[in-house]
Amino acid sequence: MTITSSVQQRSKLPDVGTTIFTVIGQLSAQHKAINLSQGAPNFPCDPALVAGVSRAMQQGHNQYASMTGVTALKQILAEKVETLYGQKYDVASEVLITASASEGLYSAIAGLVHPGDEVIFFEPAFDSYAPIVRLQGATPIGLKLQVPDFAINWDEVSAAITSRTRMIIINTPHNPSSQVLNREDLDRLAALTRNTDIVVLSDEVYEHILFDGRKHNGMATHPELAQRSVIVSSFGKTFHVTGWRVGYLLAPAELMEEVVKVHQFMMFSADTPMQVAFADYLQQPENYLGLGAFYQQKRDLMASLLKDSPFTLLPSAGSFFMLASYADFSDETDSEMVQRLIVDYGVATIPLSAFYTDGTDNKLIRLSFAKDEATLQAGARALCQVKPR
């Protein structure tokens, strides 16, 4: 029995309900479906990392860390970024450890976006961007990536920029399309934002998961963009520990100062023993430099297993996702298709329309290959059995 509130409610997000991930998760559990939907690994992380957290706890690292993070972790991150991308960040004022990349996104948007501002982002998009912008009294401006290659139309971006544009949100490698930005994209973004006060918020949580020899073209690789960018990344995605909820931000000191003001009142500091363990684990670059090859093997396995399926697979350049089209054999909406896959075939995926604010349906579903081999094989077998409707 629930309690009936006597308080009249005024919702800040009246049109926001339970996320599609929760809905699909509940339906999948009900039908005991194979999980190719959730963007989280179902295999264990490196036991050495777990041992590192345990060791940190036993050594007494169980109280608050400093507000911006454990110094040793910030130091090794700054060294990593300078080595890989060529940009030097000041450890004291330009590196922030957050309680998840999601908290980093919120802190950055809340700290830098004001009521009346406009924020450009690209759809399909991670579902938290627009609601966070709206919570600041600002207006999210969603521009659609070009299907099927999911490229940014920079002429559309130019036309969308107004005197109220405060921020442009970038995501590379991209969730859910799995596409990545190239050097020309970065140069166009730099040209469009030059001599403006527009901040670039760059979601780079899949920075180490790129395929076929591609290099990560993040904002730290472009000196001009680095001067106006807040970069968000995630230890959870990199080290298969999404439940540990630790991420980090990189930004020029003037921008970071405002972001930290929000962070200190949201979390104050991220989990201490995890930070200590990550600082130690990052001492070995092979712990993250081999991630692309690790996931490319899984991508290629899934593609080979689905070659005889009725689905058409779109190229996957990065992240641990792949899009599949069913337009050749069904007129169902993507939500109907996903529900049929769960109920009739016992396999869970995500409809791409869930990543659009207007529910755009391109008859595409998202598959996650961040799974063990047995799960990939079982999921592919189910998808290969799908019949036209």
C-alpha cells in the first residue's frame, strides 16, 4: 500500500517518465531474455583492480577524498592525456574526479548553462543531455545526425547557432550510433565556435574503444577546441566496472572553477578506495591501450554470427554498440520490433527511437556486444530466427 501525498506536485520534467532502459529491463526479466540491450559488460573486471580496491580499504582509504579527487589519480590522468593527446592539464585546477560520468555531465551543464541559454546537441543522443539542460531553465536544440552514416551536418549547426547558444554537446565515439568524429569535424567545430563564448561539452566515455586502427579525435587533441571544452570520461566504461560510478572531467581552469562549484554540493567527492585503486591501475598503460582490440574481437564475432540473420548491420567504428536495420523485412515500429524480439525470441535490444526527443523511427535497433561469448552466441542465434511480419 502506498502513501497518498497531501502536497500538490509541480513537476520540472512533466513529460519524463521511466527510461526505456528500465522498461526494456523489466520486460526482459519477465521473459528471461538474453540481454543485448544494456550498455554494461556481463563479464568480470580484472581481479587485480578488485584487489586494489580491497587493499585501499584495508589501508584505511575510507574517508572523504579531497573535493576534486585523489591527487595521485589526477596526476596519472594528466600524464596519460598529455602522452596520448598532446594537451597538458594542470592537476590542481583542471582535472576533476566525479562520482560517475553522469555526475560530471550534470555538474558541467549546471555550472556553465544559465536560464535562457540554448544548448545544441545531436540526436540520436544519450537520454540525459536534454533533461539536464531543461533543468537549468535553458533550451536544448536537437539536431539530427544524417542516417545511415550518422555524420554531423555542420551547415545545420551553423544555422542553429544564435546569440543565445551557450554550449554544444559532442559525443565521440558516439552512443548509440557507434560513429566517431574525424579531424575535419574538429576543424569545422573550431571554426564555428571561434570568437564566441560557446562551451563544447565533449562526452568521451568510450575514448579507448575504437576499431580498425582509428585514433580518438577528442577535444584534447585539438589545441583550439581544448581551450573551450569540458571533456567527460569514465573509468566504469574503460575498466568494465560501470557500477563503481567514478568518472572525470578535464577543462581549462576558468571553466572548471564553475563546474567544481556544482560538484562540491552534489557529491563533494567521489568514492575514495576506487580512486586509489584506479591511480595504481593506470600506472600500466596496457590496462587501457588494449581495449579497442578487446572489443573489436567481440564486434567481429557478433557480425559473423549475424551474417545469416535477416538484419542489416551498420558499421561500428567505436564504443561497444552496433546498429541493425530491419527495414528490408518488416514495417513494424522499432518499439514493436524490440517487444516482439523479447516476447517471441527471448532476446533484448533497444529501439533507436528512444534516443530521439521526437521518437524518430528509422527502423533501427541497438545491440550491445559488451557481453561474454556465450551471451553473444545465444543472442545471435535468437536474432537469426526472426521471421518477417
